[in-house]
Amino acid sequence: MSTTETDKTQLWRPTGPQELELVRQSGWRAWPPRLPDQPIFYPVLNEDYAIKIARDWNVPSSGVGYVTRFHVETQFLARYPVRQVGGQTILELWVPAEELDEFNAHIVGLIEVVHEFR
């Protein structure tokens, strides 16, 4: 069964080199399990917000920051309320770490790198 544009939602994820390497190892199809101090996986709903995090947080922390783009089945995402964590466009989904495998199963297509900052 194919998925149409209206059946999927575009999300972004700012990430550093270690997480991105694990995504690459998955064949660009899944996010890695969270570390013990990471109880939530939070993709963001706005590309500009993802750029800000990658540039302003990931670069100082690890020397490089990436913005990834991916799509998830919209119907599946309905279980995660949109969280406004700052200004009007600072929007995230909070996926509990224990649900990440199921979340990954609903990714449509590949995770792609769309920006890199050094």
C-alpha cells in the first residue's frame, strides 16, 4: 500500500555526529535507542527551529550539527500532542523512549540530511 502526501507528516530532527552515524547504520530508516539520560525522543515540526538547535547547540557541543528531515504516518502521530516549548514556532513531539521502535516502524521513506553546520 502506498502512502500519499496527505498520509504523512514531515518532521525535522537536529542531531550531532554520533546519532547521525547510528541513523546511517540503520540504512537511514530508524532513530537509535535513547541513552539512559534521554527519556524522550523529540522531533520538531519546524525547519527553522531544527536549524537553530543544530547550529547553536550541536556545533558548540560536538563541532558539527545536522538537520535531518523525515516523514511519519500522520495517523500514527496523532497519539503525540504537539508541544509548544518556547515561541510560537518552537514546536516538538515528545515520543517516550520506550515507544521509539514503534515510531521508527511508521517512518515513511528515508531519513535525509538537509543541513550541516560546522
